[in-house]
Amino acid sequence: MANTFSLILVLVTLVTGVVWVLEKFVWGKKRQQAVADVETKTTEPLSKEAAAKIYPQPWWVENSVSIFPVIAFVLVLRSFIYEPFQIPSGSMMPTLLVGDFILVEKFSYGIKDPVFQSKLIETGEPKRGDIAVFKYPPQPNIDYIKRVVGLPGDTIRYTEDKQICVQAVGTDTCKPVAQFDAKESPFYQDGIPLIQAKEKLGEVEHNILVSPIRRDNVQAYQPRPYHNEWVVPEGEYFMMGDNRDNSADSRYWGFVPEANFVGKATAIWISFEFDRDTDSVLPSWIPTGVRFNRIGGLI
């Protein structure tokens, strides 16, 4: 859907841009010349209404000239600077909640063309701890959002007590990165309160959630035969959700190539609640409230 919208936006910008150029440098000059020719044959200047009737501007030209600057601005903003995304699931709780609308910085990991996503200019690479939007490797037409855990060359282990252990390139030790709190979190899964832990990946400190009763489905780990250790290939990244027991991530579908990255999540620009009862006559997509305390929050 995102790629289709980008293609449509580029095509509309291209068509209206061509019309704008032709109007400014060809058709508009012909229109002015036609009016000037008529004025040389009269003793009084023509009114705007009369001049418009001599060489009328077609409606589609007028509309194209009007919308081209707006469409071009949206294309540049969305393709190269910031793009809005909605959080559809709870896989990134407690950092991001369902109903959060975030801004993704498109130039963080390179400037790409808006259609084929080929990198045009190198601006940076994903860093450990970043929250990033990327094309889901099994279905690139779908956008996913997860946290960068493993960089190329890292060895990642996920222990039975739900600790991430990162052994970076050039090191010979693997240390857990989370410290579990004794208190329960305000978040629930299947009626059970989740446990909150503090985690530090690189320079980024954040909270994660784990279920005290749910065992990890190691049989579904990829690649098979299943295990709890991954060596990240060159040019690829290991991604995980902050809600560890409710996240389909690199443990289950593999690594993310650098070319799949869309951008880095940077801020929440609006946050809606969708706590509607199942028997409500209103559609489920209509918000029930706004989380004002989350608006403008940095990620």
C-alpha cells in the first residue's frame, strides 16, 4: 500500500509538473500574446473578464497549476524528510501503544528514491537501540516497526529467562542487557499483568515487557533447526519488539536487509484510544479519546 501510494504521488506530481511548466513557458505566453494582439487593435485596455475569454485557460490546466506546488511539497516531505505511520499492534509496548501516530525520519538511513527505494545518498546506518520502520522481509509491501537489537556480525542469544545477550564484533563476552523490576506493569496479556524490565542497547535505555507465565515458542525460531542463538549476516540486522512475548520479529522470520529500512521513528504527533465495546454501533476505527500526555513525545 505504501509503495502504491508513493507511485501514485510521483505520477501525479510528474503530470501536474509537466502541465505547470507548459503553462508557464508555452501556453501562458501564447495567452498573453493573444491578449496583446487584441489590445493593439482597441483604444481601451481589456478587462480581466474580456482577456480571459480571448484565450481561455482550460479547467484541467488551472487545477494542475494550483495543486502542483502542494503535491510537490508533500512528495518531497514524505519521500525524503518525514512520513507519518500508525502503530497497529502492541508489539512495541510500553514504548509505543496501539493508536500512536508517529513521525519517521526518512533520511536517517540514506536518501532513497520514492518509487524503487534505491539509495541515492548515504547518510547513516541503523544503530543498536533504534526504533525503525522497515519493509517486512517475507512481504515487502507491509511496513513493520521494531527495535534494532543486532548489528551485522553480532551474535545474539535469547536466554530461557528472556534476557537478550549481545556479543558484538571484536568482543569475547556476551552480557545480558536487561534488569528486571520486581513490580508488575500496568499492562496485561490474557488477563495476566506483564513484568516490566529496563534494558540498554547501545546508548539507548528503554523499558520492555515480558509475560511471567508464557514460554517462548522456540520451535518457531528461524532458521531451523531451532535454537536461541543467531549470528547476524553482513548487511542485515536483528530486530525485536519491546513486548517480547507478543512480537513477531527476527526470532521467527529472520534478519532485515539494510535495503528494507524505511526510516527511524522519532516522535509521537498524536495518540488515540480505541477502547470501544464490541456491542457499540460505531465502527471500531473511530477513536474514543486522545492521549494528550503522549503528544509530542520523543521516541
